[in-house]
Amino acid sequence: MAILGIDVPLLKKMVMNGAINLKNHHQEVDELNVFPVPDGDTGTNMQMTVMSGVREMENCQSTSIIEVAKILSRGCLMGARGNSGVILSQFFRGLYVAIKEINKDVLDKYDFLKVLISGYKVAYKAVMEPVEGTILTVVRESACNTETKIDSFNDITELLEYYLEQAKISLANTPNLLPVLKEAGVVDSGGTGFVKIVEGMLLALQGKIITTEDAKTKEEKPTFAYCVEFILELNKPESFVESDLKSPLSILGDNLITTLDENTFKLHIHTNKPGRIVDYAQRYGEFVSIKIENIKIKHTELEGGVYSKKPKKKYALVAVCFGDGISQTFKDLGVDYVIEGGQTMNPSTNDFVDAINKVNANNVIIIPNNSNVIMAAEQSISLCKDTNIRVLKTKTIAQGYASLMVYDQNVDIDENVKEMTKAITNVGSGEVTYSIRDTEINGVKISVDDYMGIANGQIIVSCKDMAEATKELLKNLIKEDSEIVTIFYGEGVTKAEVDEIANYCNEVSPDIDVEIIDGKQDIYSYIIAVE
């Protein structure tokens, strides 16, 4: 059947199907990380971003396509994680901008093309220095190439089929635009995630509704508090399609099990939104039986949404850290609020908004400590207009640590940012971690399970011995004028191993001071700051 228009129900199905398709394939996207480190998270970030939007969209009962697009855009923004997640949220914001401008209840093929074009334009504007060979290229080329063929499409399905074809062609070409992709033998991960979304949207147009698979993302913890079980007697069993109910419910929890038996539908799910499950299911029939049990008693601070009435303090620092020892060190240096995450889980825009509200200060400096966190942090500026916010460009824990050494709450925020930024440029950052695949980067041959030494974002050594890799890294980082080395050691590193590395620092530079901190971080054996 030809699809000539997109209304609210179809838009919801398309976006949900796209989100679920990405969720089901996010680990494949994660594995496309250029660096062969075990914390690739582009797919995870993107699926969590769009799922945040989908959950808000599904809760919206409005029949206005403008309102639904607005709610979707807002949900994606608040859930945006990582650079690709932020860019994806801006793509959906572009969709809303165009739908609002078109101002029609049903979008025809020309309208839908305008929506896709607006998506790429708004995404580009969100990035200060757009890089070709990334998700940005894929969203632009697929829209622009489709625009040249618009009159040849008989319906919206044909348009999206061509759009998807162009997206795949653009994705396949990303290694030719970004040499680091070609050297690593991968295509762009963000672009791949976007293609997965478009694939799911097209399947929805073709009448194929998919559901989530139960594979967990590496950072999503099973925190669902309720078990919901019910038997539903269907109002119209002859026309009931199981996926119409199963698909939207699958995004609200896990352990979803359903059974369709003539005129009854049985369901089991773990969720934090039992009321939403029940309300949605009741659209299709009446309950024969229903059971809701609390399976995880959670004690949480009732801070969200009801923030302190106390007068605001002048300054507060918010930092992103991973590892209990690193987090405590940052708190000891004056950080008011630590957002857990960074290397292994990028926090969302909403995490930053929540932190800013909780610290209750007129001036807030955010210390992201990861290049893939900076964009999400910057989104909070426009969302917290009553707070004067600055985001430091700290890309590593080492840079964040160095910036705190010069923080002075007695000077104004811009002077602080100036001095802290200067400190960032004067610190050498090093990490030691292990490889998850064979590859070659910048002339360094890397084998799976090698220990890699990363100096200021570049892999400089890869070998089977952790101590050897760490020593080679230190030899690169320690300069003639270096005065202090701070070493955060991770889980599984012994005292004898740490002592060996500390002694080596003094072999390289006899007068250098060495500070050892139990960072308790995973994945990274050592995180090193050289000042």
C-alpha cells in the first residue's frame, strides 16, 4: 500500500521502530570505535539518546504532529549522551523545526524531504567545527542526494528507500574522508548508528514493527523496580496485532514475555513505569487479572525536582569522574558534585542539568574530563538560564586534575576559567589500557590483549607487558622541565607494580616528584598526569 502521508500515529511508529532497531544493534556500532579500547560507546550513547526521546513521545497523547515532534526533540536533548548523541538530538530538533514551519497535520513526500533537510542543517549548526566523514556527512549527503530525485518517488516509502540507499553509500565513503577511519579499517560509528535508525523507520513504513532484544548494554544496570504480569481480554481479537502492543511496551523495561492465545493477551515485564504499562495495555481490552510487585526496594534521595530553598552560593564545581578513588580525589580538591561516568559511560544533558540544580550556585564550572562529554555539558547552558555556567575543555582526568590545582573561589568565574584553561595546556595526559582487536594506528601495530600507552590522545606504544607499555609512555610524557607526576592506578594493579613505575619515573628524571593515588578505576590500569 502506497504511503502518501505521515500523521501522528505513523510518525510515532517510524521513530520508535528506528530507535528499537538501533537499540538491537548498538553493540555492533560500539565495536566500530577507532581506538581498539574496551570503552567504545557511540552506539550505546545514540540509542540511549533516541530512546529518551521515544519514551517522552510515547507518553504524549497530543494529536498535534507539531507537539509530538516538539516532545520528541526535547526528550532527545535531555537524554543526549556523547558527541554523536548530541548531534542526533539536534537532527531530531531539526525535524521539529521543519514540522512546526510546515504546520500541517499530515506530511506529504515534499514535506518529509524538508524535514530531513532541516534535520541535517540543524545538526551541522550545533557543531562548532564540523568534521566530514562523520554522522554529519551521512545525514547531509543522504538528504541532499534525495532532494535531486524527489519528483520521481511515487510515495514516501520510495523516498525513504532511496534516502537509506544514499545514507549507506555515504557511510561506506567515510573512510575516504577521514583517514583515521581508513587506517583503523572501520566506517564511522555515528553514521552507522544513524543508518540503523533509518532502517527501522523504513521497516515501519513497510508494516514491519520490531521489538527490543534483551541484550543489555554494558552500562545499563538492571534497576527496574516492578514486575508486572497481566492477562488481557482483547476488545477486537480478530484485528489485534501483537507487535502493536509489544513494541511500545518493550521500551519501558526488560524481561518482556508475551503470549497471544485467541482472545487473550498475556504479558510479563520488569519496569519502573507500571502505571504506564497498564494504561497503554487497557487501550486494547479489559484485564482478567493483573499483578504488580516491587522487586527492588530502592532508597533514593528525594532531591530531583524539589531543590534546596537555601540562598544560592557563589561558586560550585561539577566534574565527571569514573573510579571511586578518582571521584574522592576530585571532591577533596573542591568539586561539589561528581557525575559518575566518562570513559565507560557518557552522562546525558539531563545529568548535567540535574547536577547544576543540586549544587544551587550562581556560578558553575563544569569539568567534563572527556572529549565525548563536552558537547552534552554545553547543552546545559541554554537549559539553565538562571545559572552562569562555564564548561572547561578538559578531555582527560589528568587535565581536570591539573585545572583544579589553580582554581580560586576568591576570583571571578572568567578569571578562573582562564587560569584553569592555561593549566590544561601545560599538563601531559597518559593512559594505559588493553586492546580489544588487531589494528594499526599511526604506524603502531596493535594486537588484541596488548597493553597500549596513550599520550595526549595518541597511541604511542602497544605490547604484551603492562610495565613495559607504561614505562614507554612515561618516557614520552616526562620532559626536562616536568616537576610532578601523578599516577592514578586502577583495579587489579598491585603495590609492587605501582612501586616499580614510581621508581622508573625517578630514573627518567631524578628530581621529579611522584604522587600515587589509588583511583580504583576499571579498564584503565594507569591514568597519568605530568606537569
